[in-house]
Amino acid sequence: MAYRKLNRNTGNRRAMLRSIVTSLIKNGRIQTTEPKAKELNRIAEKMITLGKRGDLHSRRLALSYLMDEDVVTQLFNTIAPKYADRQGGYTRIMKLGFRRGDSASMVIVELV
């Protein structure tokens, strides 16, 4: 499955996605554009799956991607146990409408 370039070069895109995933896990809900949300969805699902595994290697992989150590602790201690019996589908995307300035499709991404 191909990824979206989101009109950015590799370093900027990677930094933006890392930041947005960290914000989602920290706050539980964020507002963004639809293409960013679809990319975010893939990565957030993988991070929660790492949290469900719960071993040291998974924690280190999550630490290498997420930007805040407190967020990783929150992921492994509070978020992942909630999804212990769930087989994927940890995030929800709800459409809001179009942004006023450039008519971009806006969505809310939240943890289920």
C-alpha cells in the first residue's frame, strides 16, 4: 500500500506525522485535514499495537518514534490496556466539513 506524500519532502513529512501521532496519543482527539488523518490512522494503530505487546523492544520502538517519553508511558500504562481485547480499529475519523480559507476537508481523529 502506497503512502501519501502530503506535498512535503521526506524529513518534513516524517516530523509532521511524528508530531501529530504524539498529539493524538497525548490528547485523545485532534482536528486535522483528511489526507493527514488517513496517514495518521495507520501509524497510530501501529503504536497502540506496540503498546499492547508491552515488552521492552516495543517500548523502545515507540520511544524512537514518539516525541515525548511521558506519552509513551501513557500509551503503555493507560491506553493499550483499554484495547487489550480489541483486534484493531483503535481510531475513529469523523468528518467536519471544509476549512474556510482553502476549502480543505477537515476531520476529527479520536481514540475509540
